[in-house]
Amino acid sequence: MATDAPPPEAGAEHRPAQPSTEAFVAEQQSAEFGELRRAHRSFAFPLTIAFITWYLLYVLLSNYAGGFMGTKVIGHINVAFVFGLAQFLTTFLIAWFYSRHATAKLDPKAAAIKSRMEADA
């Protein structure tokens, strides 16, 4: 059943006040926000570059080093299969490392900025 009535404004009175555009710009230029951005970038960019390099190495070896990738490791399991599984493993490890990094370094700084922004609004 469809209605033409707009959805109710549930919880509108419980929303935190929104800071002004000027407050957001001022916060973006603050030293604390700069530290938060650096903490994120110093972790995310190197790991992203490392993972893309690792992935491209896997693709290039699969295309141009068939003999090496076809080398048997154990039974019918070859190097290509091991590298393919390692791609999944590194993906999960990076997600886990990032989660720990965010919990320890990013979330406290972000929470402090958020609470200050909400208090000033």
C-alpha cells in the first residue's frame, strides 16, 4: 500500500544541533583534525599501495610466469592457488589491522572532535 503522505519526522527533537558551515570549516583547519587526517592517511595509504602492488604481482605472475605459478607445492596444490588464498588472507588481515588502528588512534580523536562540534552548536 502506497500513500502520498510524507514519512513522519520521528525523533526530530532528539537530533543533536547542527554546527554552522563556518564551524565545520574552522574544525577542518584545526590542528586536531589535521592529526586525525594524518593518522588515517599514514596507515591507509601505505597499506593500500602495498596491497595493490601485491595484487598486481599476483596477476602479472599468473599471466607471465605460468611455469612458476604451476609449480606443485603439496599434492595438487600449486603456487598460484597458494597466492590466490593469500590474497584473501591479506584482505582480512588488512581489515583487522585497520580496525585495531581505528579503535586505538582514530576513534578517540574523532569522538573528541564530534563532541566538541556538538557542544558548540
